[in-house]
Amino acid sequence: MSAEENSRRQFLVSSMTGISTAWLALNWPAVVRAQAVAHQKVEFAFFKPEQAAEIDAMSAQIFPSDDTPGAREAQVINFIDLALVTFATDAQSIYTQGLLDLHAKTKDMFPDAAMFSALKPAQQIQLLTSIEKTPFFKTVRDHTIMGVFASPQHGGNYDKVGWKLIGFEDKLAFAPPFGYYDR
């Protein structure tokens, strides 16, 4: 390896370390609050129970359970609820309006249904397909995926089910070589 390649690699490592440190420093109070709330979770901080049921039903369709655990087993609803009162407060209005729109769309498409979560799975998928290009659906999808794979200390990925799905080893330290470039 040349000195030039080594210095570029060192520059990238130093840059990412600085960026990571800056992000952590800026968000540290929210991260600490998220961790504290996750360990004390007894009821929802942002959602009302019926709203939580709607988001839980959506996330269960986005990341379904089959032969492997899905969003429900990962307790994604807890992650999303916690995120909305700690590090993702900017998404609160998206959820508030999105839930109103979801209710209206449910009534429009299925007049006899009381709630989205009461629909049959095929009906839920039909409705979600009709709103999949909205900011609300995108946000719920993003938060669902984050909740499945985030560190359990943040409220989701219960029993590390997401990590088990991808074979992630929960180790404090990793030993080189990390990849072919470290040989």
C-alpha cells in the first residue's frame, strides 16, 4: 500500500470519526432520554392506544412476520413512540396528520371499517399501496426498519430479533481483519 493510499484512508477514518463524534455530541441529551424512557416503558409517550394500534398494524404489514420475526416481535411500535418524543420530534406532525388521513382513507375505501387495524390483511395491503408515495407512509416505513435493526436500548429490536435475522454479532469489540482491505 502506498503512502498516498494510506493517507487517504486515514483522512476518511479521521473525518468519519469527527462527524460521528459531532452527531453524538449534538444528540447526546436525546439519546440519553431515549435510553431512560426505553427502560421505563409502561405506556405510550406520544401515541394514544388506538393510534399505536394503527401504527403497529402498518409496521406489521411493512415488515411482516412469517418464518422469521417481524415488526411486532421487534416491538417497533415502542421504538417509534419513543423516537417521536426524543430524537424524531420533527416527525410528530407527519404522524398526527398521517393518522387522520389514514382514518379518512380507511373510511373512504372500506366504509364499514372502524379502524385500519381492524381490516383484513389483504385490505390493509390494498390501502397501504394506495398511500405508499405519501410522506406519512415513507416515515412509518423508515421508522419501522430502524426499529427492527436499532440497538434494543432505543425501544425496538426486542430480544435482538433484527440482529439475529441478519447474523449481527453483538460484540463490544471486533478484531481485525474487518475486510479484505486490512490484510
